[in-house]
Amino acid sequence: AQSVSQHNHHVILSEAASLELGCNYSYGGTVNLFWYVQYPGQHLQLLLKYFSGDPLVKGNKGIEAEIIKSNFSFNLRKPSVQWSDTAEYFCAVNPTNFGNEKLTFGTGTRLTIIP
Amino acid sequence: NAGVMQNPRHLVRRRGQEARLRCSPMKGHSHVYWYRQLPEEGLKFMVYLQKENIIDESGMPKERFSAEFPKEGPSILRIQQVVRGDSAAYFCASSPPGKGSNTEAFFGQGTRLTVV
């Protein structure tokens, strides 16, 4: 069975600081990888997804994630955070074999940005 | 195109009562997933349904929990005889048919169940 580890439970940064959130996965086959964000009081929203191809996936406002298969990692990065980035971030994985679409989530990282 | 709609947003039940959580998927989506988020934990998969079929219920507790996705109407997650440990946020997600696991799941805002 697959699993996802997010070792940073709570990260506190000042505005303009650089961000890196760790995500490690374990699975015996090929996987799809996702980063979801949950802003306070809102639903989960997809930030980034990796299915295949370029190991570096880029989203809006400078956010990106890179899969390093040798390390089983899919870390999220942003060069300069803003107060509005305060949220909970979840890494998730699912196997690529057809019909097995359920996501396995990490426990999440709570990011607090101090103005 | 409205997103995934869940209701109610908040539900309070006394121990022993039944809780019914509803999820209307996005238009055109025929796959529905239910997840549970316990306090200080990540989301845990519960069940995956397609219209009138349960595809994978490996994450469902063996007793008191059931789910359905009828031909018409929303998907329902039912919890009978609720206990305090059922207090959690329950999220529904939906995805379109036919693309296997390379599909994006869209989440609803969740139903926060509190058992008193």
C-alpha cells in the first residue's frame, strides 16, 4: 500500500521568506502526485499535479514542486511567501494503474505567514 | 459549473442518532469519493462510488457506516448510531468518467460532524 509522509507539521515564516515543504511517498510502482491547499474555512483546492514528463511542475504565483524519484520526494517550493499563503498544505499520491483512483494523503503541514 | 456541493456544512448529532451527509458531484462527474479528516490528521479515504455501484469501500468502518450513489440524486454517506469518535470533517470529491486514475478530483467544502 502507498503512504505519504509530511514531516513538517507546522511551519511559521515571515513574509518574503522562501518556502519548502517536504513530501515523501512510498509505493512499489508508478504514482501520480498532488499538492492540495486548504485555506482557512475553505475546501481543498488542487495546487499542483504530477502525472508524467517534466519532473518540475509549476503553478501560479511562483509555486512549484519537483519529483525526485530516486528520493521518493515531491517537495513544494515558493521563493517568496505572502500572508495570503497561510493555509494547510496536503501532499497526496495515487497509483497510476487504471481504476485505483483513491488518494492517499499526508497529515498536512500548517503554514503560518507572519506579516 | 457549480463545484462539488456538500450539505449540511455543519451537523450536530447526539450519541445514538443517525447522521446523513449529502454530496452532489460536479456536473458531468460520475465518480464520487468520500474522505474523513479527524482532528490533527490528514484525509483518509473511505469509499469510492460510481452511479449505483460501490467500487472500493476499503476505508469504510465495518459497522454503522454506509454509502450510496443512486442513479438520481446526490451521494449519501450514512452513519448510524453515531459515537463521539465519529466527530470529524467529511469531504466528498468527484471526478469525470473514463480517464482512469489520471484524473483530477474536485473537493467539496466538507461537512463538519459534531457528536455530543
